[in-house]
Amino acid sequence: MAERKPLISGNWKMHMNHLEAIAFIQKLSYALDQADYASADVSIHPPFTNLRSAQTVLDADSIPIALGAQHCHWAESGAFTGEVSPAMLAKLAVRYVIAGHSERRQIFGEADEQVNRRLKAILGAGMTPIMCCGETLQEREANQAEARIAAQVDAGLAGLKRDQVGAMVVAYEPVWAIGTGHTATPDDAQAGCALIRDRVRANFGADAAAGVRIQYGGSVKPANVAELMAQPDIDGALVGGASLEAESFSRIVRFRLQ
Ligand code: PGA
């Protein structure tokens, strides 16, 4: 079975300007060493306005942190006021793009069909999507969590090729755990990630299921990352709040030492 290298991603959301981003990256790079990069892939997802500055610093100092974005449009160019295309991101050496984050689904009304179009465009531009899925508290309490996650995975990945799915990233982010301080228990997080992998296996086969990296996201912190990462189907973390301080994010990347 394929060995899946963990991916620890920092989703900055709408935080930090480009000067703060430069200072953050320098601080983070001092905190991490080659052994850290050997044991985990690391990505940061700043706001669009910071990408160029971040790319310049990462490149100039040969820092092996991957650049990520939080969102993109599916078209290559056109009359889409306010949007950024996958080709524009790829040109800035962006490697990972988050698609379908619950905040985009809830606040901006993003539907599965749009997430699916975004995924295809991200892959078409040679980047790796991180597709988010997860149930709300109401869905969980109504025993609809499994059906919701399965539906998001089915619709989000529809029409993708097996090898594309096997090389991408899915993040299980229960909405009730995001930014609330309520982390899912390791058992709950494992169950959600295992469900996603089962669904990938059913739709795309064993190789895709063995290859796809599944992150857990929702109030991940230095204190809880190790027990989450010890679960067999959790291959990384999508970190919001705790990714905004270089100190806490570097401790999450070094989860094996916690
Ligand atoms: P959080 O956010 O770590 O602040 O809960 C996670 C996310 O939204 O990706």
C-alpha cells in the first residue's frame, strides 16, 4: 500500500497582510528543519494579496514550504469580477488550492456542483485540490452526518479520474469543530476520514483510496495534533486559528515530537 506522507496545511482565512506574511514565513522557516520537512509536507494558504510576496520569500530562501490558496474560480479568464483563476495561481507557483471550505459553502452559498467545477479547473492547471467536506451540528444531531459527507464526496469528485483522486487531498472538517475550540475526538475524526476513504474506494477503486491524503480540520492545536495524527486514516491537518502563530503552527508540523 502507498505510504502517505502527512500534509499539514495552514489556512489563514482573511488574516495577515503581505508584510505580516513575510515576517511569519521567516519565523516559521527558522522553527522548522530538514527532519520536519522530511516527515511532513507543509503548506500555507494566505489571502490572495499575499501570494506574490510569500512566493518571493519562499523562493529566495529555498524554503520547502508549499504555497497554497484558499479558493479560486473555475474559468481561465473572463468577466468574473472579484475572482482569481487557477492559471493565475499556478503562475505564482501555488501548489495546493482549497475548494469547498465550509465557510465558502455557508457564507457564500457554494454548492457541490461548483466545488466539482473548481476541482477540475485546479487539476487542469496542474495544482492539487484540497476538497473540504463535513457535516453541520444540526446534521450530526439528526444522524445525517454520514449521508452528508458521502453526498459531498460523491458530488465533489464526480467525473474525476482515478489517478487524479489518488493524488489529491480531501479534508474532513466537521463544521461544529471549526473555530469553536471543540475538536472532534480522535475516534470521531478517524470515523469521518475512514468514511471518506471508503467512499473513494467505492467510486474510484483501491489504488485511489490508498493514495488520497485525508486531512482532519477543526480546532487542531499543538496539544491535540499527535493523537489525531495517530489515527490510521488521518494523513494530515488543515489548521485555521493555530496556523496564525509561527510558534503553534511549527509545533503542529512537528506533531511527532509532541
Ligand atoms: P480552525 O479552522 O482550526 O480555526 O478550527 C480550521 C479550518 O477552517 O480549516
